[in-house]
Amino acid sequence: MSSYLVYDSIMSPLGFGTSANLQKLRRGESGLQKHIQDRFFPEGFFAGIINSQECEVHFSKLKDPQKYTRLEKLMMLAISDVLEQAELRNRGETGLVIATTKGNIDLLEKNDFDQSRLKLWKLASVIAEYFGFQKPPVVVSNACISGALALKVGDYLLKSGTFKNVIVASGDLVSDFVLSGFQSFQVISPQPCRPFSADRQGVSLGEGTSAVLLSSEKKENSVELLGAVTANDANHISGPSRDGEGLHRAIEKLLKITGIDRQEIDYISAHGTATAYNDEMEAIAFGRSELQRVPVNSFKAYYGHSLGNSALVESILTRHSLVHSELYESLNFSEKGTSVELNVIRNYQQADLKLALKTASGFGGCNLALMLKKS
């Protein structure tokens, strides 16, 4: 049995809905803006934060929006969009997988809700109840590979016969908790991030939600999920492996189980956080897997790093790269900044694409590689 990415939706600083996001990407527009935060960044910081006024306009379309947190509402908007596209009404045959790193952690700052809403299982159950999903939702929280790992879980649920369709959704916010955490590592860039560039100065954070329908039924413009593999190098609680061992192992095992020849890969959507160590680690891993000549980009300079949401939204964008035969510019790239020179995409372009590799890495040494194929 095969699994296909069929319908999707993105809620981000670039727009509400996947089409709005793709239009901005094609024009090379970034959602990163300067924000002032007196507590940690009195001189400002760059991040991809969704406009609150625009949010309220969209939230008004939901039932009883005052009952839900900001993150819950953003996730509901993405899921609702996918359900409408798919015209799915039988929720008994549809599963729900929720991916997030921190969930409603912003409620620590100002909480008008019951304390239980801070728990990830509660976030998922609130969303499942809103849409009437009949089976308990699955929560995936594994640092910054969460969104892509949720696709792997959804793929398993389909192939095990548990469901005929699975909604995979993800989301995270830019909160004081997240800002202070990354600032403690001194890795937040004073300017919009520059993935893989020699002049990169660190990460830009972002927020957003996304959702995709995984189905065993192939439809027009669907993309097949050939496989997904995780590997943990256990290098450090927050620092990536210096030799790219975990990501290299994930890629090599993925190639083995899918039977794909590495020379067949047309495009790589990298994690590309623009920190000194992450980009170097990825470049080394790609080099060890003999993929350094494959066109590669990072979407972080458009969206910022949206934690558990990042790998899912980037998988969705990878799907559309395949469907529309287009490669998006790796925004803000200037010149080679890693020991292994990569084929970084410098301009938006049309290309004949059939196979794409998506990679993600995260705290605790987790790494993931997944393969998508144009149907």
C-alpha cells in the first residue's frame, strides 16, 4: 500500500492558505520582520510572526473562537481548509496526528484557560473534539523533526489499516519561553537568517501551522511518500554532530529501504537553520552521502524556524515543488559558508523534478530523512 500527500494548507506570516504562500515564495518575499521585545530584545529581533489583526479576521470564521487558544485556532484553520478540500465527512475512517514542540507554552505568560491546556495531549484532544474525530488523536513531539516524524506516523497508520485517511497537522508559536531559550544559546541572528552562507549569524524564529491529508488513494497532483527514516546520533542535548553521522545514517537507510539510487534525487529541502553548526553538519552529511551536487534550499529565511511545524510546512512546500516543477530560491544566500560546497539554489526556476529528499534535525541528536515522489 502506498501513502500520498493529497491536500494541504499553510497558515504563516506569508499568508493564510498554501496558494498565498506559494505566490510569495515565487516572488522571493520573506515573512521575517523586525520586532521589539523589551524583556529580551530591546533593540529588536527578526522573526516570522503572524499578524494578530489578520488572525482575528480568520478566527471569526470558526465556531466559538473565544473558547480556543491562538495556536489551537491557527491549527483549526489549517485542518478546516484541508477537510474542505477533501470533502471528508466520515471522521470515523480518518485519523488525526498532531505535531508540536511546545504547544500552548505561551499560556505560561498570560493564561485565561484551564491549566490543563498547557499539556500537549489536551491541545490535541481539544482540536479532535472540535472537528468530531472519533478516534483519539496521536501527538508527536520530538524537537524540530516533529512535523516530518508525524508524516511517518501517519504513513504507519495508513499502512497498518488503522485508517483510510490521516490528517497530519503541526504548529508552534514565537513565545517568550522560546525566545528566551534560543537567546540563552546566543544563536538568534541580529539580521534575517542566511542559511548555508559564509556570513550567517544564527537562526531567525518563526511561527505558523500546517496540515496535510495523507491517503492511500492516489488523486490528481498527489505526491507519494516513499519512506521516512529517523536516526539519533546522541551527540549533545542541543548541539548537532560535528560529522553529520545521524543525518548521514538516516539518508543512507532511506535510500536502502526505498531502493532509490542517490543519482535519481532531483532536489533536497534541507533543515538549514543558519546556525554555524547545523548548516555545517548538514553539508557534511550531504557530502558523505554524495549528494552535494543536488540542488538544495532552506525555507528558513522565508518563515523563520517554526520548531515542530517547520518540517511539515517544508514537506508541503517540497510536495508543491514536485507538482509544479519549480525550485524556490534559498533566500539570503550569499556565498559558500560550509566546508562541503553545496549546490544552493540562488534563483527561482522551473525544473523537471521527480524525486525530492526532505531532511530535518533537532535537539537531542534527532535526525530524519524522507523521500517524496511525483505521482
